[in-house]
Amino acid sequence: MELLPRCKVHRVHVIALILIIYGVQHCVANDGNLVLTILHTNDIHSHLEESNKFGGRCFPEDKINGSCYGGVARIVAKVREIKKEEKNVLFMNGGDFFQGTPYYTLLKQSVISDVMSNMDYDYVCLGNHEFDDGPKNLAPFLERMKQSNVTVVGTNTDFSNDAVLEPYDLVKSATTLIEGKKIGILGAVIPDTQFTSNPGPNVKFSDETESFKKEVVNLTKQDANIIIAITHSGFKREIEIVQNVPEIDILVGGHTNTFLYTGDGHPKENKPEGP
């Protein structure tokens, strides 16, 4: 669970709603008259059901002890609760829906597409594992996201030369207007996906920082008041991104599964690596 706020721009605090293994984090950004709530998840890896604290099967004794965590049902219930309570809410995901459990091993994208298309996401980026089984496995997933009005942002990803994925060429950025404020959304996956996964020879990935710098110019021309990046690049690389692209106000990240937390109340087994 990773979120990097640029506090000089917005007074931001994070309230972690621990639904570990794969939970929701809740970020509230106060920008003058606008209060924006950002809910975000990352690296779900087909963990559709609740798990024990080690990410394994939740047995009956775990349920009795109250030590079952996560699962899509909990995430969706909490997201819908917050969306009902708050008026300006965006729900995002930092990639890696695929792999991780027998659900994906046996059923590939089909079951993940069925579930993710009903989770009420607003904006997501792809992770490296979305490319593991090639373009033909990814294309139906992207079609389901499109049908479900989930915007997949790929600022540094180019499908234009791939016959299978070209119809789903990702938007370089997206915007949404909330109470008179224009919110710009960027998205990227780590470029070494080209070599560590199986995207095929025709899908191209560019450096996140350089891609963001170019697209920030476009968002600035559109008078974006706040820019949010969703990335699947890993914590250290994401720190470098926000350092080198100062126009990014908030970054929602993934890939390294870094546990960031402010305050008390987190499971004792998890030591926060940052606020």
C-alpha cells in the first residue's frame, strides 16, 4: 500500500483502513474549498477471498479468532460505505491484478475481469503481471474495464503497433471535474516489464519520468488544478518520480508492496517503512 503526497501543495493525511492482506488506504486532500478522498489498492494478485495474516487460506479457526483479512468483499463493502458517506471520492488501483492464486492459474483473466469490473474502480494503471500471458490474455480484461467505465491510464505504454491491443490503446492521461477543480490523472508501469514479463515485441514502455513530464504539459494546458499519478514502479523509483516531476501532487503506487502507515493501530507483524 503506497501513497506519496506532496504536502507543500495539499494538506494530506492518510487513514489506513487495514483490510490486510490487500486493503484500502484512504487519503483526504484538503485544497481550499475542495475535500478530495482518494481510496486506493494495489497488487491484489487474484486474492479474491479473505486470507490469514500470512496471505494463505483462512481456516475456520482463523475466522473464530478474528484473524481473517482482506478479500474483495471487504474492499468493496468499505469503498461503497465511504462513497456513500463522502461526496468527492476517487477509487484507484496501482496494478497487478493478475497472478498469485489458483483463481488466476486456472481461469486466467476471465475471473479477474468479472471481479474487477464490479469493484467500482474509477482509475487504474496496469502492473507488470498483467502482461505475463501475453496480449491475447490482456485484451479481454481491457475490454471489460472499458465496458465497466474503469479508466486504464498508461502514460508510458504504447499499444499502437500491436494488432491485438491497439484497439485498447490506453489514454495518456485523464481528467475529471470535481466542484470546479480539474483533476488530472497519469498512469505508468515499470519499463522493465518489456523484459521481465511477456508483452510481446510490439508493446513499448517508456521511462515514467520523461513520459510524465511530457503529459504534464498537456494537463497544464487543460488547466488541471491537481495532478495525481498512479504507478506500478516500486517505492524507490516512485520517490524519484515525484522528485523529478514537481507538478505531481499525489502519487498512488504499487509493485514493491511497501507498507506505509501513519499512527498506531497497524498489525504488529507489519513495520511501516514510511508515513
